[in-house]
Amino acid sequence: MIFAVLIVSFCALLVLWSKLKPRGPSPPVHPGALPILGHAHQLYGDPKKFWVTKKKMYQFSLDSGGVSEIRLGPHSVYVLTDPDDSLVIANTCLNKPYYYDFAKEMFNRGLVTASLTTWKPHRKLLYPAFNMQVLATFVTEYNTQSRNLVAALKAEVGKEPFNVRQYLVNQLLKTVCQTSLGLETKDKSIDEDYANATEDLFMLFIERLKKIYLHLPFIFAWSSIKAKQDQLLKITNEAMFRVIDKRKVELKGSVVKNKTPTRDVKFKPLLDQLLELSDTQDALSDAEIREHLDTVVAAAYDTTATAITYALILLGTYPEIQDRAYKEIKTVLGDEDKDISKDDLQKLVYLEAVLKESMRMYPSVPCVARSIETDVQLKNYTLPAGSSCMISIYGMNHHAMWGADVDEFKPERWLDPSTLPDNPNVFCSFSLGKRNCLGRLYAMLVMKTMLAHILRKFLIISDINSITTQYDILIKPADNSQIRLELRSG
């Protein structure tokens, strides 16, 4: 305990010394900081209240010229809602703060948590796997899983409001696993145990983030959270390594698993592409492949499920918007219950506008963070080396540049480029800058496919004003009563 106090005191002296060095003007400090603790006390408690606190921090930054400071013990974290300043940080500060390391035992060299020296070459290796030519081969799988989702949702028709997000999580986990890992529907190598373990790990990361004393590695190593984390990691690691080992055996044995009548002959899941890189270029170890796959699966299914959930809630709240989206789907697809092609998806312009507007209002990941390793000059302030920066995606998506109707759900704003803000960085639901989301196109294709299948079968009823939002790593509905469904008559 004495040793911990000495460390904290030493860190405080370092911060005090750094603040005495001459530099440009500093951003305003968010109200409510306590001596020594700073704003750390505001991070405890109910995730619903945590979201309210975050919204206040984002709003304070918006009202303070786009930059403000919060303090976690001796450490300064700057909240950015200015799109120009945010892009400067996103493109110049490419390493993540130390608290991203809390997830490194699971994701390590995956693109979200990798250090800059690893991220650069690995992103180049993975980039070809996410181009349109490859993703187009997944559309058949998107349709199959969307039909399975619709079949499952029929059990909820005519009943009380239910938790649609859980249905989406289950189905999108299967979708991501089949497109990323090449698993067939009957293959249970990655199942709900993996998904539950992953979600529990996220909760442990948040719990550690909120308890400042657990930031110290030697204290965390003896905590019950560390023991629980090790148990969960054993589940996720063993599951993913089983998939990798099985696929290597299949490929070596010339088992042409993907050339079936239900799949495009060009279909090549991400795992196969990574194994090919490992064989031909000696580029990736099995451990690195596992880390990338864990990152892709974890980053894709939960965020996408959350995005579709809010889109459905908003469509259920605004029947005239839902009706317009449904009519577009009928115009493009006709009355035939056919699969949706790549060309069809490109014609669903209004449906895409619905998704973009929903993600603007409720971005699945409301902020990303960067480590500030050298002093950075912004438009009005200087951010000092040794601090962190939180780029507020939620704040920019609600910036005044969107106009007086910023808090209104208006998909039509996306149909006329002249009505959008002049600064393109003000919409950043897939992050911004060099470390933006590699899976953006994948997510849009699968979301449009699933939403189109749902809308042409069901009438959605909901009320966004009755939904409480909570925030852990993602923002998500805190309520299980999210939407009701009725069958469409035609």
C-alpha cells in the first residue's frame, strides 16, 4: 500500500512538473474535479448513469470550443468534439493510451490494440481481405443468415416488446464466424459460450478502467478480476485455436469446404486468407492469426448488432420513415421473395440513409482514444505530451455543424450532399483518420441486407423516447423492451 502511494505521488510530481513547462494555452477543465482523484469518482456506478456523465462531458467540450480536459488521478484526458482538431490527433497520434493494454491479453496485435509498429504492416496485410470484390462473395451468406434471423423473429410476432438486440447478436455472431472463419451453420466451434466470454471480458476491461488502483499492473495481478479474466481467456483462446487447427488440416487435406452449391466459388473467408499469408509470405504466426480473428469477430458482431438495434427502434418510432424505406425495398426487389444481390444493395439508397442517420445519432462506439507522445498544437490549444486524448464520435455526430435539427432523426439529410455539413469529419461513426475502421464496407453490406429482409416481412413498432441508453465500451439500450413486430400483409 505504501509503495502504491509513493508511485501515485511520484506520478503527480511528474504531472505537476510537466504543467510548469511553458506551452500554449490549455483547454478548460470539466467541472467537478476533486483533489488527487480528479473526475475518477464520476466513473463509478451504474452504466446508465455513466452514459449520462459521458454525454455531459461531450456537451461541455462542444460548448467550450471543441476541447476540454478531464482528470483521472494525475493523468489528463482531453475530450475533443472539434472535427479539425480531432483529425489532427487521429492522424498524428497513432498509438493508443495505456488502458487499451487492458485488452491486450485477448487481442494483442489485433488492429484495435496493436502498437504502431505492428499496426502499420498488419493493416496492409489485412486490407485486401476487406475490398468490395472479396466482400461481394459474402452476400449469399448475408442473405442466408438474414433469412434465419427472420425465421427466428417470427416467434415474437404479435407479442409484447422484446429484446431484438439479443437476436441480432446471436445471428451476427454466426454471420461473422462464417465469413471470417469459414464455419458452416452446424459447426459449433464458436458458439454462445465464446460470445458470452467475450462480452464478460469487455465488462472486466471496463471494471478495471473505472477502478484507478487496478491500473497498476502489480495490484491487478493479485485481483479477483485477473483470475476471472484468465478463465474467460482460456475459453476464447481454446475455441479460436481449435478453429485455426481444424482449418489448417482441412486445407492441407484438400478438403474444398467452401465450394458448395450455396456459396460463391470465389468465397474465401478471412481465416483462409490469413493462413495463405502465413504459408506464402511467412507473415503471421498462429498466435497473430488468432489475435486478428478475435479482434474481427469481437469488433464486428456486437457493434453491428447495436447499430441495427437502434435503426429498428428509430424506424418503429417514425412510421412514415419506415414506410418510405419499405416502399424502396419493394421497388428494388419486387414482390418476389428473392435474395438481395450486390447490385440490389447499391440501389437501396434511402435504406442506407436510414442506417447512416441512425449511426449518427447512436454511434455504437461513442469515442476512441489516442496517446499524446509529443506536444500537439491544435487550433486554440496545445495538448501536452504524456496525456491522452478522447476523440468524441458522439460529440462530433451531434455537432452544431449539422444544423438546428441536429437532434432529429432525418435520413433525408443524406440524400442531398448540399445539405450535409461542409466538414466531412463531422460524421465519424466508423472512426476517422489513418486508424479508421477497416470493416466499414463489410458492416454496411450486412446491415443493409439484414434490415431489408426484416422490413419486407415485419412492421416494426417502438418508441425511442422510452429507451434508456447505457455505456460500457459500446452504447446500447439498457431496456429489454425494445420493439414489437407485426407481420406485413403485403
